[in-house]
Amino acid sequence: MIKRLSFGIRGGHVAAGLRTPADVRPLRVVAGPTLPAVTEDDLGYDGIAIEWFRDDAHLARFQECASEPATGVVVVVADEVVVRGADWLEQRWREGGVRYKHLAVARRAEGLSAAEFSARWLGHAGRLSSTVVIPDDVRGCAYVQNHVRGEGVYHAVNEVWFDDAPSLWRRAGYFRDAVPPSDLVSWSAYLATREYVLRGG
């Protein structure tokens, strides 16, 4: 599935996209404010919105109809890979409501091609490094990798969902204190959001 992730937007732009013709609307839409206690101060995003599309043609039709992102909004298009928690996510989309999410955005290490980075990142899932495994109590209910297309602001975005805020805070604290240097990425930062389902799909 293809995703369009918009950083720096709370929902007005997304709501406008939901008014596009029925045959071009995103399959699923979520949005929510960032949580300042977890979000890196230098990124400056007030919210995050994500839209899902069947294929490139669906995304292209939608983009022809949707309004342009507001100034300061960073938009990336990515291929979604659900690494863990597919059943939990399916239930989450059916039920809607609010969940909490920890995200990382990153740029790949110098010298790695996009294909090399994607392959290594998939093999890296669940670990901080080749020797450090992420503890069970901060792994979350589901984990998704978004392999960003092109050479935009970010090359990778991951998402980890939680049922409650205290679990999110535990993960954020762990990553703040425990992340070792990586030869996979040249730069990364963390965000968190209180996520609302606008269209379940």
C-alpha cells in the first residue's frame, strides 16, 4: 500500500482532501496533534496526517484533485511495510477512536543506495543494532516501516502504536536514553502523536 505522510498539519488540509470525489478519496486517513513532551523540539511540527492509496494511479488521481499542502508542511510518499501487528492494526482501523503513536524519521547513511538501505532496514527490525534487541515492554502493539520514495527530506519513517499514553512515554524514554550510533542512518529524530481515525477503510 502507498502512503502520503504530511508533517506539520492538524487536519484542515486532510479534511479538504476527504471532500474529493468518492472514487479518488484515500482508502484510510488518520491525523492528530504531536505531543510536545516526546516530539523533538527542532522539528517544529504541530501535527501529522497520513493517507493510504491502493496504487500509483489512485494517488495520482487524488493529487490532481486535492489542494496543495500549506507552507511549511513536509509531505513524503512511501511504500508501507507492516512488520508486526497486522491483526491489531486491522482491528484498530475498524474500531477507530484514539491511539498513541511513536514515530522516527531518518535519512540513510552516506554511501547506501535506496535499495540497500531498504533491505538492511527490514533486516534491522526489532533491534537498535546488530547486538541490541528492543525490550518487549517498549515494542508496542504494531510496527510499520514506511520506505520513502525519492530523495526528499526523509528516507524512512517508522510508526509504533500503543493503546495508552504511559506505554508511549516508556518507549520515548527508552529511545531517548539508549540509542547507540548506527551505520544505517546518518540522522534521525523522534515524534509522537495522539492519532484519530478520520476514515477507517
